[in-house]
Amino acid sequence: MLQRVSRSFALVIQQLGPDLRNAVCIFYLVLRALDTVEDDTSIPAAVKVPILKEFHRHIYNRDWHYSCGTKDYKLLMDKFRLVSTAFLELGQGYQEAIEEITRLMGAGMAKFICKEVETVDDYNEYCHYVAGLVGYGLSRLFHAGGTEDLASDSLSNSMGLFLQDLKYEENSEKAVQCLNDMVTNALSHAEDCLQYMSALKDHAIFRFCAIPQIMAIGTCAICYNNVNVFRGVVKMRRGLTARVIDETNTMSDVYTAFYEFSSLIESKIDNNDPNASLTRKRVDAIKRTCKSSCSLKRRGYDLEKSKYNSMLYPFILALTCLMKNMYVYPYHM
């Protein structure tokens, strides 16, 4: 089922050991199901809001399911009893972490069913619910597994927010300026992400976290000041993705990737962009942090040939807000 609803996440989760992998897989499927309810516009608000608010209780009911969504997401919802059964086989610590995040996210989603996102503050609050809480949840699962200390909520929040999704806008110049503002917003979380990853002890968990974060800042670099985002699919090439997966083993690798992708963003800054000075300030801060590690390598990531297709594609809802607050892990969730 995980392969059906998120191939990218199914790939990254393989970095984890069996016990934690199962817990994270169920966590993802529960939140993906919650997200499917939120996204289905055919469900009346009067029906949808109570489901979102009570979803954390439904996961304890082996018989509960609700048919909604389309394609593989509909299959997930129709067979949700299997997810509940697997959830109930997890250890208590894992169950409590998943229940708590599901409760908070469901309440946040319900709030914005009844309220439009009209301001930057609204946008950031919504992103916290649908992306930042994912970071909280993962940190709690790592802690419940006994392999990591419990990270601060602010760092966990940034890890989640740096993974969400950019979308839409139609008017060329203003659309690109809006896009650049979203990327600049995302970059505010990068230093917290570096701090979070530098504190991880377990190598498997480190790779599980680091690979999506590098993909997130790489996607930021591709998307920044790129009008093609509004014309079709813009994403990292498979070859570059494979390099990131293969070469991400230490914090030195992470610092190097963040430094190089930040430098690429810097090279694309248009001085006429309203956020140019803020973008440059945030890029400089990331580069200083990476340089201060004294562990940079010479690597060279080529984004010039990154893939562009003519089909409109709402990417990783990172990037997975990386973007709804910019991700990207695979991941409006």
C-alpha cells in the first residue's frame, strides 16, 4: 500500500530498521488517510469536520473505514481496517505518538475547512498542522524506539516544514515572485534542520532524515526563480536523486549538499525581486553554518538538466508547506 500512495517515501523508509520502519510506515498511512479525507471536496464540511476531529479515535477501531478519495487513495480508505489492525500491533509508545499527532493534525485541518488561508500567518499556521506536526511525530517515534533523544519541538517542526509543496499561480512575473517568497520562507527552517540532523545518533535514522532534507533544498534550488514551475513538472533528475541517496552518509555530506544548493539559489537571485535581500541573507546564513562545520567536500551537483515535463504536477506537499512552508518527505504529506 505504501508503494501505491508514495513511492518516494517507500524508498526512503528502507533506511530504517524493521521495528521503527513498521511504526513510521503506519504513521505515514494514517496521516495519508487523514489527508485524503481533507482533500476530498465531495465530502460536505458538516460531515468532513467531525471525521477529521475524531480520526485519532478511528485508528483504534479495526472495523472503521470511510470511502472517499480516488484511485490508490480510495483503496487506502476502503481498506483502512488493515491499517488499524497494524497500528494496534505496534508498541504502546508508538501508538501514543501516532494518536497524538493525528489528533492535533485532524483538529488543525478541521479548523481550516471552516477558515480560508488569507494571510502569511494563516499560511504558516496551516503548514504547521499539515507539515510541522509530521516532524514532531517522527521525533517522537525515534524516541519511542529508544534510539534517539527527544528533539525540541521547534527543531522537529522545522524538519517537517522543510519537506512540503509549492504550487500554482498563473501570472508570470508575480507568480515567480510569489514562488521566490515561498522558497525564502522555506529557507528559514534550514539551519534548524542542520542542527536537528547533527544531533542524530543512529546512522539509519540519520539517512532516513537527511536524504529527504537534501532533496528538499535541492528542489528549492530548482524551483527558485523558475517560471517552469507553473508550466509543468520541475523536479530533480533520477540520476541526481540516486547520487543523493548513495552519497549521503555523514553530516559532512549534508553540509556539502546544503552549501552547494544554497550557492545555486544565490546565483539565481534577481536583484529586482522584492525578497532578494532576505533571500540572500538566509542563503548566507546557511552557507556560514555549513562552512563553520569545517567539513565541506567538493562535489558539484548539476541541476541544469533537471527534469521538466509539460504535465502540471503538484510536487512532493513539502517542499513536503517545503514547501507548504518550504520541504519537501514525501510528502502534503
